Amino acid sequence: MRLVKAVLAASIGAAIALSSSVQAKQITIGFSQIGAESEWRTANTNDVKRAAKENGINLKFSDAQQKQENQIKAIRTFIAQKVDLIGFVPIVATGWDNILREAKRAKIPVLIMDRDLTVSDPSLYVAKIGTDMYTEGRKVFDWLDEYVTKNNIKPRNGGDKINIVILEGTVGASATTGRGNGFNDAMNDSDNKDKYKILASQTGDFTRQKGQEVMESFLKSNRNDIDVLFAMNDDMALGAIQAIEAAGLKPSKDIIIVSVDGVKGIFQAMMDGKANATVECNPLQGDLFFKTAQKILKGESVPKSVFVEEGVYTSDNAAEVFPTRQY
Ligand code: GYE
């Protein structure tokens, strides 16, 4: 009897020790998000928070309100708090070397999400998970060229060029340079490159409001010349649609509209016949992020760069795909 009790006590003790050691092992991750500038970003944030919970991570989440300096402050706080790993979305590509050196000195691994960054020493971060912005830009042009060719689209002003205006994203963000370079390269590689002209290109900062404002100014100077709008995200396209309608033109008909992201708002616009196509950029990166973080903390090696999968959707398949969209 005594023996049974002793064994029981020992095993209860072991169980308590085990559970406290499991508890002690809960991973704490500091994550600096850039803000809430778009529908895409909201979906991305929600997914990070959901995935942290489901993967049993203690998440310290910080919103930088679109300011790099706030991200740097947040990362410095995470270092002081001795978190196990730091994750962040670089709002712009450069300016991270110093803070990442501080993290390295504190031996805290850094995992990048969504946007890319440029650092002098690649060992300043372990890996990056996100989307291939350059390929997204190429897909935008390829879709456009196919659409123009198939539908035998002619310039509205009777001239010999299809005139394109571009609403760019945040200046210095990899999402902006990647999509811009991809689009331009695909255009220059195309046999049809002489058919097109970029009439104007300006930042709308990835927001609906600025997308609308900048489109208004494009229309003021070139109302009868614009044939195509390439918006580097759906939110700016949605803002621009309002400007186009206010100018008495028909979005998707007078002006072809193609954007990037694939949020519900643009699907609705495609179903309403106000937008033509969206190149998907997948914000659901939370699971991949935390699974990769766990591997890093176990000392396993991970690829330096992992891309999530993405498609292209048009007004022809929007209604069919809409019910399956998660964001
Ligand atoms: O396309 C845009 C967001 O970095 C991929 O940022 C992201 C971009 C996305 O605000 O809507």
C-alpha cells in the first residue's frame, strides 16, 4: 500500500513537473504589424492572431500605424522583454540593419513576414515567408495583354497606344517595387510592348482614400485618354472606381481595371461589373509563420525564403469563386 502511494506520489510529482516544464516552454513571439491600411492587412492580422492561438503561441502583437519608427521601437521592446523570436512585416525594404543587429546581439532569431527587406548582412534574419510580388506584377501585365488582345481593345482617344495609369503602393515597400518591376519587365518582354504607354504612375499608399484622390487627379488631366488602371492593391482600385464613376465613366468598360490582392471587396466589384481582374496575394500566412518559427526555435533548418500559393481571378469566374473566399 505504502509502495503504491509512493509510486502514485512520484508520478503525480512527475506529472506536475512535466506540466510546468511544458508551460515554461510556451513560446513567446513579438510581432510587429505595419498597420491596418487595407482589407488585405486586416485579413493578415486576423490570421496571425488566430494561428498564434491555435499553435499555442504567446503572441505580443504591436501595430505600427504605418510608421517604420514605431516598428523599430516595438522590436526594441521585444528585445528588452527577451521574447523567443521576433516577427515583423517590413513596411519599407531598407533601414533595418541597426535594429536587427541589436536582435542578433541579444541572440533572438528574426522571421520576416509578407514584405521583403534589404540588409547588408543576410544573417540578420533567419528567413522570410510571404508572397512573390514580382511574379504578381508580371501576372498583372500578362492578364492585361491577353485581355486586350482577345477583346481587340482599341485606345479610347483614337490614338495608337493603350494608355495605362498606375496607382502604386507605399513608397519603398517591396510590394510596390516588386509589383512595379514585374509589370514593367513583363511589358518589355512582350511582343506587344509598343501597343502600351504608361501615362501616369503615382503612389496611393495602398489605401482606398488615396486611391480615390490620385485617380481623381489622373482623370482631371487625362479623362479621355486613360484606357487601363493598374492598382497595386484592391483597396486603391475600389477607391478609384468611385472617382471613375464620379467622372461619368464606366469602370471596367471605359477603363479596364486590374489590381492585386483578391479581397472580397474586389470580388463584389467584379460581380457588379465594375472591375475586371485581380491577381491574388494570399494574406493567410499565420500557420506557415508559426510552424516556421517553431522549427527555428528547435534548431531545425528552414529555407531562407518561402512563398505562399496564389491565383488570378476575373469577372468571368468571380461569382463562382466568391463563396469560397476566406478574406
Ligand atoms: O497587397 C496591400 C497591403 O504587403 C502584400 O500590403 C502586402 C500589401 C497588400 O496593404 O493591400
